[in-house]
Amino acid sequence: MLKIQSAPVGELGVNCYVVTDEGTGRTAVVDPGGYNTALDMILKNVGFDKIDYILLTHGHFDHISGVASLLKKAPDAKAVLGKKDLPFINDNFLNLSRLFGGAPIEPFEADIGVCNGDKITLGESEFTVIDTPGHTQGSVCYLCGEHLFSGDTLFRRSAGRTDFPTGDEDQLMRSLRKLARLDDICRVYPGHNEETTIIEERRSNPYLNGLDYL
């Protein structure tokens, strides 16, 4: 069983998720795009020594800007990012911090570069990595049971932009087709806006309408 808490972080209000395996208390933080009081309170209650992973869905600044700050408090946590997005960390053009006029990303290193099918064990739970390029070349989603952390690939009734560096509309549609094949009851935790489910997105998301996902 997972306990999932969230806090909006950063200037774009990214959904940062704190995911705890209830059997062991081991915890992962998904997309810390900033570090603020709300996130700090959640993590203090969890215990910084219980944080095993920082799971990054892609390398844009609004999803990674808080990693360095978090690592100062949880130095044993492993930062995880899709292999093809690893160059984004230290490239302010690719990670969009230059485009949006923000401060450069505080340096950190990704400990683990992942690709499709890789497994990440968190206590008694297991995440499976799903490659979902399109928003960026190395975007990934993390699936744990019936919980999908979709980053900026799939939103409630929308999908990620493809007009940023390495974005690709055809790839995004293939990625959405892959996600649309997940179980109806799979709950989707996106990088922005409200949570949803796969069946709800098949019914109401214009990007999924007409997709051959069977």
C-alpha cells in the first residue's frame, strides 16, 4: 500500500508527490520542482532518513529545481531520471530555465538513469519505468500498482506540449497510446492540475479520442 501526499512547488506550481510505502515507511519524492515550507513539513513528518529516491519524470527546470535543496536534507536519496534527459540537468537551454528567465539549476547529479521496463524497489513496493518521450526526448512515467506518476506526458483532459527542445508530437501520441492501455482504474498523478484516472481520460481527453490503444 502507498501513502501519497502532494505539495505544489516552484514558480509554476508543479505537483510534487511524496510517496511512502506504508509497510516500511520508505519514501520517494516525485518531481521536486522547488522546495518550500509545505513540502518541508511533509518530509519532516516522513523523516528525511526514510527518503530513498527522488524520481524525476523529465528534465525541465520546473520539475528538478528543488533536487539540490532536497539532497542537502536527504543526502542518501538517489536521484533518478530518464537516460535521454540526463543532459538537461546542466543545460539551461534544454531545461528551459534560460527561456523562462529563472535562475540556473543548482547543480546535482542523477545517480540512476532509467529506461523502459526498469524496476525501482521502495520498501515492499515496486515502480516500473515507462518510457514516454514526446514532451521531452527522455520523459518517463512511474507505475506502482494502480498508481501512475505521469509528469507532463498526460494531464487531466490534456497532454504535454511538444514545442520545447527535443519535443516531438508523433512520439507523444505513441506515448499516450501506451498509457491508454493501462487498467481502467489506474489513478493518474500528473505534473500539473488535478488527479484523474485512465478510464476518465479515455472518455474525456481529446488527445486520447480516436487512439487505437487496444
